[in-house]
Amino acid sequence: MTDSEATLKPLLSVNGDPIFDEAWQAEALAIADTLVRKGMFSANAWSEALGRALKIAESENAISSMHL
């Protein structure tokens, strides 16, 4: 096991199930974490922005599925 694999091992699974559906999701979290640690924005600000974006995406998906 490489160092990077060992570092990421806690993110690979919980109770045998993957934490992330796709690798890009873990990468996005790692980027956000790095930016928080560098003081670019707070974890709270990131969390709120992510929540807003997810609500918008969910709403748009619900609206587009009504037209099927």
C-alpha cells in the first residue's frame, strides 16, 4: 500500500460501503478542505454554499422530470 492509499483508506469505506459514489466527489472534498485550511473560506461558508447548490440542482432535476 502506498502512502497516498494509506492516507485515503479511511475514506474508502464505512461498514464496507463506499463513502463517495465517484472519485471526483472525494477529490472535490479534498480541494475544499485544502482551501479551508489555507483560509480561503471557512468550512461553514463552504458547507452553506454546497447546500444551496445541491438544493438548486435537486429543484432543477425535479422540475425537468415533471416534463417527461
